[in-house]
Amino acid sequence: MNAILIKLFATALTLSQVTTRPDAVRTQFDAATDGPEVVRLLRDGCAHMRKAFDIEDINLDELITTAMEDPSTVAGPAAPKILHGLDLNELNTSYKQFCKGENPANSPFDAKAVIEFYDNATKDLPSAEALRDKALPGMTRILDGAGKPFAETSEPNGRRIVVPITAVPNLVQKAFIAAEDKRFETHHGIDERGVIRAFIANLASPGRPAGGSTITQQVVKNLSVGDDVTYERKIREMIVASRLERILTKPQILGLYLNGIYLGRGAYGIEMAAQSYFGKSVGQLTLPEAALLAGMPKGPNFYSPDKYPDRARERRAYVLARLKEEGTITETEMSAAIKSDLGLKPIETARRDSGFYVVDFLNREARTFAGVESLTSGSLTVRTTINAGLQRAVEEALQDGLANYERGTGRQVFTGPELNLADSVRRIQAATPAPEGSASAAPAVTGARAEAARPDATKPRRGEKVAAAPQKKPAWLLALESARPVLYDVHWPMAVVLETGRGGMKVGLADGRTAFLDPGIARGKLQPYDVIRVKVSAGKGGPRAQLRVRPTVQGAALVIENQTGRILAMAGGFSYPLSQLNRVTQTVRQPGSTLKPLTYLAALNAGLQPNTLVMDSAVTLPPIGGTGESWSPKNYEGGGSGPTTLRRGLEFSKNLVTARLLQGGIAPKAPASLKRVCDIALEAQIYAECEPYYPFVLGAQPVRMLDLAGFYAAVANEGARPAPYALESVERDGKPLYTHAAKEPVRIASADRVAFYQLKTMLQGVTQHGTAAALAKVSAYVAGKTGTSENENDAWFAGLTNEISVVVWVGYDNADGTRKTLGRGQTGGHVSVPIASSILQAAWANGIAKTPLRGPSPEARPFIADLPIDPRSGARVAGGGFVEHFRTSGDGRMADTQYRLVPRETLYAMRPDAEDGDLAGADDGASVAGDYYGNMTGERPRADFLDPFGERPAPRSRRAQGDVDLYGQDPYKPWPGQTNRSPFGGDDEARRPRRRDPDYLFGEDPGY
């Protein structure tokens, strides 16, 4: 038996059953015993078909005869591929056997072969019940903190917004029924007349084969059995469609259809299509708009109004005519609709290019809090806390900062272009050749890319009038516009290489301009039509482009709102396509000195004042519990500078000062001091558990960025820690699934408001003149702390304003187990602070208030006294000086702790002329006592041992800086008459400038 005839008979067996006995369709037959049953079913089916056509007064015999008059229509080269090889005589004989009641002796029918094919096609048949309860994958709309569209996410082929059938106007429903399935209301899933008509039409008019599927069948095809063009799929489709009609109502089936179909422009379902084409909801569609969409399912690309408007108008006119035939509209309405414009809104070609780490984080939060398996599991509306403008700016700042670091350290590596458009340009040129001599023509692409791309061919011949040529986009620009970049969230412009000759390199930009390219490290490695990333700037003779190279170093950045914990922006890495690991929420890193404020907070809460003197000198802490090894930390630059104030120890990130605070500054014994610091860390939710070892206070225990940001927000709030979050609410079909409950920040009871306020003012000193002095111009508004972990593996900055907290990390992932460092001197102040600076400026440009750091709260104010001191020695002065913030008892009494850790006698004994005095290596002539006593009497100090940074150049004046500090003055401005004498001997002695971020974590000096 002919193979095609076997498939046709198996399909006919299916059609016979679903039309004559839909309640008892058999999906399996026995090839040995059920042959007679199959013959009976086929004859019953043919009789049913003839009756159906008799009702319409159609002569089925005549249709068959007409179709078979020209054998080439069935077996010839122009016949549909599905009919190639069909024997015309066998088909005619089979028709007589089953539809005319004849018993030909030469019957080709083989019941066994038909049954075997049928049984195999119906194996593992999907259930219709699964469709009844099926939730269509939908597009989730994600809104930013202002309620504006921020992102959308969906499964492949799932960009839809599901609407109930009751929300679809009757006119729209009737338009689709008229266009796709005029007997939808009366058939039982299969329109036998449509099936036979399609079969006969395919025999008589070869070309694009007609399907004859009903709306019910299309639902089954789209949502269940797939769209394979096979007899097996058709058999399965008809059986499931017949069963679906028995368990769903017609409106339910139509609802599945209208929400499931693809209608072009990337839109699935009638609601998404209405919004994509006309910018309105389905309930607002007019008659011509509804007719246009109803004509699309037959061929969304073929009838695309964007590509083929004439075809779209013809198809719309057909649908309108069908509506008029059905009596749904009048002749006048039809005529007016046919004459109307298509009324399309422009195609939204812009692709989302930011917020991918945010969306991934929201998906996780929705799963945890809303019980939603995935944001693509249905049509959801997700409201978030994100500031869209700031989000994009944070990503740009991080990407630029990482690239600048590699460019500045010589670590850039060019691994090749992002993609090459030579093939695309060739196809565009072949499809739409540019007019000869046109200035917009692009070079032909033939053979090797380097030889193929000669943009000088685009130059017009001498004497030609270029302006008269058709103004068309060059092929390279069309190719660039349709290119799908690999790094779709990198905010550097793409450019396509046009010229690589000796005359210089030129690139084409997305706006159609060309620019001269500085290829940098890619010199000699680029070919025509390579796509690269660039930075564009103005230059003589036209724009200039500088190559931007994807870095290998990674980074992350976070901005949260202090009072609420709302996450305003989050960048989890350089680029989401390169790595989906969110380094804000999914990794832990050593925070280095960004954790030191915990220790200072514990010391302040224990009663120390910011002017308390602490020895910046070698210290060894005994083993915890009497076992293990003792700990002897060192400063980043090695050595020590003798007694320094608590404030200056934090401002200049002194490891030795931090360690010495454990030795009586917080509790009498170091282990007890460490426990108090750990208690604050646990209560601040920086850690779930604290590792009891001394390097903890220098940031040795890894931390999650999100948790560190919460602590800095608590500092801004005088101890009230917010819980960071990004998900405000989740809705499905207008019904809330989850709403974030507003929570007051939780107070960290391990330290009081006064300690937190004092710590904030000390952190402001870090930005004013400490390790984050690059922020000096905005230090009136910003406090913070830099951090650098062991061997410069991690570079941090964590800062705060009144309104927000910002955390930035830069480093290598080190996923292979090796520790790749940033390089000597690449500290938080050098690498991360510039990124944070850009983020702060972007925050202020995107609606975040820029206000001077607040003074103490009404609750803390009664317990704080503002008194002038000498900023270097910490001694009280009669007037002028630096205004420090002291803790009081509330009744005006103040504990003077300046000499609690370094007694006066010790300072006196350290004078060079004192008996057995030791200045820890100070050269002769460096006076300590004289300056000490001078400070006590209010005299202006000289550069001395109490000023370990006396060799620092004088800071710029307030006028030059543009901003004053919190205290209204520059506290480190030299007094009149002060010299640049080194505290270690010799006037104007040239010394190497100190690093601004001395955050080295452990004992030995880092080496490379």
C-alpha cells in the first residue's frame, strides 16, 4: 500500500470517529482482528461526509473528479510536498471502495498497515483535561518605584497578557470567528466540511496547503500537540479537539484561542497585540482595528501591516466582508472601515538594556514572598522600589569604573569583536542593492571579509550629484540596527568597523555618522564589519571613537534608601549575559576596613570619645581562651605613628589603632572586646554568626554586600537598621498575591544614638580628608569608609547620605581557586571611590535629595556637647580649632577620656629628652612635650609627633574646594607660621606621600 495512502486512511479513520462517534473514539486497534471494524468506520465516515456536503448542495463526486482530471496536480512537481508520490489510481479506487460502496478486486487498502500507523500516532496522547486547567505563560510587567514600566519578562513565545473572554468585545470575537471558523458555534471541534474542502483544494490548487482547522483545533495545536506539519500531529489534534469540546464551553475555548495565538510584532494574544499595534486595550478596539487583527492568524508575517500594508488592507477587507455577510455590521460600516487608515502606532524597536540583575533578584523574591514559581508563569504586574534612571546610571558607572581600572593598570585584554556583520551586510545588499554611485551605498561583501569590505567604494564619482540619489540607509547601518549584541546590557555604544587602511580607521555609529577610531590595544586585530564598543567624543573634523574593551575584573554596586530599605539600584556584575551571578546578594567577600566602624562604634558606646588618644604602634594580642596563636597586626604601610585620636585612627584606617581598641578600649580584656563587636555585628544582621578571631575587626570574615549596606543605613539613622527589599507587590489579573508590609527600621540596641551619631561624624572625616578624600568636594553631604582586603583582593567603599547608602565592590571572582589580586596600591580609595562618586552624582540627578548631613536627633541632642579641640592631639582649645562631638551625661557633665588609653605620664616619658624616653624611632629634635603642653594651653600646634601626617601637603582652601565640611571649616588647614617640618626630623624633608587607604588586613607587608 502506498505510504501516503496509509497516512491518508489513518487520518480518515480519525475523522470518521470524531464525526460519527465522538463519545467513543478508539485510540488503539488490534492489527490482527480489528480490520473489519476499521473498514466499517471508514465507510460510516464517508457516508457522513457525503451527507454533510449534500446539505450544502455540493456534489462531492464532481469535486473529486475535477481534482483528478490533471494528474500533475497530485503527483507533479507543483503539487504540495505532502502529496508527492501519491498514486492517483489507488486514490480513485479507494474512494469508490469506501464512499461508493463498491468492492474492487484490486483494492490497495491494507487495514493492518493503516492500524499500525494510527496506533503509533495516537500513542501517549495528551489529555484534554490538561488544557482545561492550563495557565497560559504570560508576560509579566515590572514597574519601577514611580509606577512606570521598567521591564517585562516572559517565557519564549509567551509575550502575552491574558484577559478573560468577558473582557473581549463581542465585535472582536465575531471578527475572529468570521475570519477563522465561521461554523465555530455549531461544530463539535472538527468541521468536516472544512477538512474535505481543504483536502480537495490542495489537490486542485497546489501551492500553500490549506489546513481546514477549526478554532478548537488551533487551540490544541498551539497549546498541546505542537505545530509539526505531519499526519501524526493532525490525527492527535483532531482527537484532542473533539474531547476538548466536551469539557469546555465555546466561550472558554475562544478565550484560550484569543489569548494563545501569535499576531506579529512579538505579541501573543489579543490584548498584547492590541497594545503593540494600536497602543490600547482590546476593549477599546475599533471595527477596522479588530478586523485587521482578526486577519493576522492566517499569516502574521505574510499579512504584516508593517512589511506589507497592501496585503494587510486586503485581508482586513476580507474580514469586514465576512462580518457583513454574517449580519454583524452594515454595508455602510464596512465601507467606512475599508477606507480607514491602518492606524498603527510605531514599532517599539528599543530593547531593554538594563536591570537584568534586578529582574533576576525580583524573581527570587517573588518565589519566596509571593509563592510565585516564576515571574513568567503568568501575566503578573510586579511593582518594585527601583529608580529606573538611577539603575541605568549605576550600571554605567560600574562598567566605566571597571574598564578605567584595567586601562589604568595595563590589564586590558582584547579578545575580539562582539560580532561581525559581514554576512548581514551581504544579505542586505543582495536584497536591496544601493543605487550606483550613491553615497549611502555600502561596499559589496564577497570572499574574505578583509578584501570584501572596502568602504572607499562608497565615495561618489567625480561630478556626480549625490544629493539626487535616493536617500537610503547604508547596508552597514541596517545591519547594525538589526544586530543582536551579545552584551545587551553594556551601555557603551556599538560601532561597526568600516575602514582599516593606512589612512586610519573609521567606524559607523548607530546614528548613521562615521567617526575616526582609536583602536588602542586592538590595533591590527580588527576587520571590516567587526562590531566593537566605543566611547564617542567630539574632535576636529568629526566625531572621535575610542575603543572600549570588556574587562575581566568584576564589580558590584548597590543603592538603598536609609529609612525604608528600598533598593533603588543594583548592579550585580559587569554584564548579566557574561555572568548571572549577582555579587550583591549571592556572594560574600572580605569587607576589609569597611567593617572597622563596628569596632569604633563599640568603643564609642563603651564611653570613649572621638578625641581619645590611642597608640598607633605595634601590639600583640594574646590567644583567645589561652590556646592558639597570638595576633600581631600591622598597618598597611607598616610602622606606626604613635599616639593618635580615635577619630584620626578611623579616618586614616589604622589597623594598629583598631586592634588596640580591643585592649581595654571596649572591655578590659581583648576577647571580651571582640565579643562586644561581634554582638553588634550579629544584631546589625551583617552576619548570621561571628567567627571569634581577632582579624574579624579588620574585616577578615566575608560579608554580603546587601547586609553591609543595611548597617551603613543604620549609621545614617542613628542605629535604626532597615531591611533592604525590592519587591513592593505582585498582582495577577488585578488580584493581589503579595504586598510588602511596611516595617519600621529595627533599632540596634547594642549601641545608643549618641555612639551612632559620633561614628557618623567620624565617617564624614573619612570623606573630608581621610582615605576617601576624593569625595572632599561633597563631604558636607557624604560619610563613608573605604576597605581593602588582604593583598588587595577586594576594594570597597561604603557610604551614606541622609537619604541613601551606597556600597561598591571591585575584585576578581577567583572561581578557579586562585586569588588574583587587583595589584599593589589598588585600594578601595583608589578603585571604588570614583565609582561611588559617579553613583552619588547620578542619585542627586535622579530625584534623590542632596542635603547636608544632619546633626543629632532630638533624642541624642541633649547628650552631645560640641566643643573645639585641636584636631591632631585631641586637646581642648579655648577657641577656633575643630568642633568635636562629645558624649555627656545629659546634665552637662562630660567624661574626659582623652588619656584613658594613653596616660599623660606615658606621653611625657616619650619625650626625646626624658629619662629612658623612647620616641619609637623618632629623630632627635622632634619635640613632643612642648607641643603637647602648647596644645593644652590653646597655642597653635607645630607639626610634631602628635601629627603623624604633618608632612601631608596643605589642603586646598574652602573656596577652591567648593564645599565646606560639616563643621563649617577646614579642620586640617595649617595654622599661620606652621612649617612643613617632618615630625621625624629635618625641615622640608622630602618623604614619599602616604597612601590614602591603608587597609591591609594581616601582619606581613603585601608583596608581589
